[in-house]
Amino acid sequence: MKLKWCWRVGVLFLATLVLAFPDPAQRAVVLPAQVSVQGLSGAETTGRWPKHRGALLFFLDRECPVSNGYAPEMARLAQLAHNGKLAVLGIYSDPSTTIQEAVRHAKEHALGIDVVLDHAQRLATASGVAIVPQAVIADPEGRIVYRGRINDQYTPDGTRRLMATCNDLRNALEAFLANKPVPQAGGKPFGCPLPTPPNAASPRK
């Protein structure tokens, strides 16, 4: 019954998304045309993720306990996305995080993904992300088809369930890879707020 309820809420969120974005071209672009990507090997490349079916972005923080607690599930979903020919990136938007720290964090938590420093929070702002961890699925043109929590293991008040009852991101990812309508998150994310980026005119909301 809980999984059914999760699905119904997801349908409601999907309907809201359709109303908000009647034309897919109006969806927010996740990645700019050029983005610096630091691979786990240490080599740096530039450019959008070309020739992929889309992208899975994990917005995370190396010092957020909730984000780190989700690492095993993120690693499993990253492998699923890799198998589906998606680009998979870990987005670090804390201005104090260095590229060495981001790469080390991804390695230590066995995420198996490349990392992106988003110190100016361009990707976070474009994606509507202000709390981590969160995930974004984007189509090949960079348009958002899913943004939200990984699952409901953490309740809105911070209580940690023994097991998740609604696997929002997995459901969305499997639907996207199967070319089916993508269900939206059935609830709000819980985690750590992003710090204010440097030279920001006003704090993020």
C-alpha cells in the first residue's frame, strides 16, 4: 500500500510538471554548453556529455552525513545509469571543496562517477537544487525530467527509516531508460542546505 501511495503522489507531481512545462523546450537546462569535468583518473576534460542518452547528476556534499549515508544507493543507481548509457556526474557545489577533495570523496565512497565543481552554483541554480543530496535526470538536450530525493529513507523531520518505502529515483531512472513517462518524487528531499556561493547578491532560498 505504501508503494501504491508513492506512485499516486508521483503521478500528481508528474501532472504538475506537465502543467508547468507544457512544451518540453521550456524545461530548465541542466548543464551549460561547457563544463569542466574532473575524472577519477585525475584527467580533466571540458564539454557537455556528448553522445549519451542523457545524464544523471548527483548533487552532494562531502561533509553532509545524509549525503554520505546515501552513498551505497547512489553507487548502485550510478551503475544502473552507466549500463543505460547515461553520463553520471557528482556535483559538488560547496565553494570550499577542492577538486582533490571531491575526487577523494567520490573514491572513498566508491561512487564510481566523475565529479564537477560547481562553486558558483550555476548547475544547482539551473536545476533548482538548494538542499543535498538530490538527483537530477536530464535528457540529451539537457532538459530536466526528474529532480528530487533519492528515496524516502529520511522523513521530512530527519527520522531515518530502516528501509526506504518509496524508491523515487530508481523508479524515475528505470522509467527514463525504458522511454516511459518519468514519475516525479513523492515527497520533499531532506538533507543539508547548500552554502551561499561567493559574491552572491543575496542568500539562496
